[in-house]
Amino acid sequence: METVLQIFLLTVGFTMLIKGADFFVDGSSGIASRFGIPQLVVGLTIVAMGTSAPEAAVSISAALKGNAGITIGNVVGSNILNILVILGLTAFLTNKVVPVASSTIKYEMPFMIVITLILLWMGYAGNEIARLEGAGLWVVFLLYLFYLFKMAKKGADKNSEDDEGGISGRRRDKIEKSMAMLFLFTVVGLALIVIGSNVTVDAATAIARIVGLSERFIGLTIVALGTSLPELFTSVSAARKGNADIAIGNIVGSNIFNILFVVGTSALITPVVFESKFIVDSIVAVAAGVLLWIFSFNGRSLNRVEGGLLLLGYLGYFIYLL
């Protein structure tokens, strides 16, 4: 009876994620159009931070309860999944090439790789992320937000120039009237995503325990995948709707947010333990970032074959975990 209940809850959780992702992408992309904010910036900020809410909630809550050791496994595991599984599936399932913005290839992807290396160095050097290091991550996070603000302002200025060229009055009225609905879609979508991910993680974890899987395996796979489900559904939905910049920006932005904000905040609360086994996982996270950058740089896009290779990369990592 318990198993049947958990399977039902798992189904409910997935349904909430699917509908939430649709609402969230429609709302956030619509707001971006209204304010002239580039789709990439929306993906790197609103969507990335929103879909990273489960990782932040799990890690910060654990730190407040004096169990910050879960933070690194949660963040590194989610970052690996974000690239290898989520972008892999996004490219593999959308039946078309997923374009990557030039600024993402030149700036955001290398930045993501660098801060992952910094996290690895911090953990390797001291076996923990100390409060001072957490403060350093927060300083970098604030600088990153300033960079995104400049990008958004540049996009808004460009849009203003386009408006002078003549957006029709009827089109502008339509955008104005839809703002309330766009905000509602965004808020409701995000709520469904966060609640749905919690329901899904709890149900999947319960089923895994009933089957008899180990706690470590559950943490590195099911919980990491569960907290990454918002990124998965949002990215696939965005790519299928032609908002590829949101799809790619969502993943890159989420990985950056996970390291700078989630680990940084957790470390400010209490030093975060970096166990030796996470060195290999962190190296895999760096390798995944480099592989994504190479694929993107090569053709400024991700195709189905490259998506399949990313998925194969995760399969190899999964076998290592077993």
C-alpha cells in the first residue's frame, strides 16, 4: 500500500513539474519581451535562480540544522546532472539544433568552469569551505549580478531604439494588457515547480528505500536529480517553444548560482565539509563544463549527437557511482 501511495505521489509531482515549467517559461519569456530584456539574461537570472530554489532550500536548511555536509554533494551532483543529463536530454529530445548565444560561449561558460575549479581547490586545500571562503563566493556572486544587470540594461536600451523604429500601437497595447497574466503565470509556474520537485524527491526517495538502495546512492542520484527536475522540465519546455537562450542560460546560470549563492550562503552559516570523495565528483563537474563548452564553441549550438554524448557521459559517471 505504501508503494502504491508513493508511486501516486511521484506521478502528481511530475505532473506539477510539467505544467509548472510551461507556465514559468511562458510567463518569464513574455516579461522579457515586455521590458526588452534579452532571453539569455532571463535564463541566467529569473529562471536560473527560480529553478535552483530546491538546491538552495535543501542546502541552506541543512546548514541551519548543522548538517552542511550535504551541501557539496547536492550542488556538485546537481551541476553534473544539469549539464550531462538535462542539456543532453534537451538537445536529444527537441528534434532540432539548440543554438547557444555567443556571450554564453565567451563569458558565462568559462566563468562556470573557473568557479567550479575554485570550489574544487577550496575543498582540496582545506577539506571544507570556510566562512571566509563563503564570503568570497558571495562577493563574486554580487559581481556576477552586476554583470547581468549591465547585460539587461544593454538589452533594454537596444529594445528602446527598436521601439522608435515602430512597434505598432496595437502590439504595444496587447503586451501592456498581458503583463498581469504574465506575472501570474511566472509565480504560479515557479510555485508548481518547487512544490512538484519536493513531492517528487520525497516519493522517489521513499520508493528507493523500500527497494533497498543505499543512502549515499539515493543522495548522489535521486535527490540530486530531484532537485534538478525544475531545470530539466524548464529547459526542455523552453527549447521546444523556441526559447533556446532560456534553456541554455537556465543551466549555466543555475550552476553558477549553485556554487556562488548556495555554497557561499551555507558556508557563511557554518563551514561546509568537503569530503575527499567529492574531489572526483568535482573533477567530473569541471570535465562536464569543458565538454559542453567545446561542443558549443564548435558549432555555436548543441545537436542531437552531442546531446547523446552528454548522456553517455552521465551513464559512465553513474556506473562509477555504482
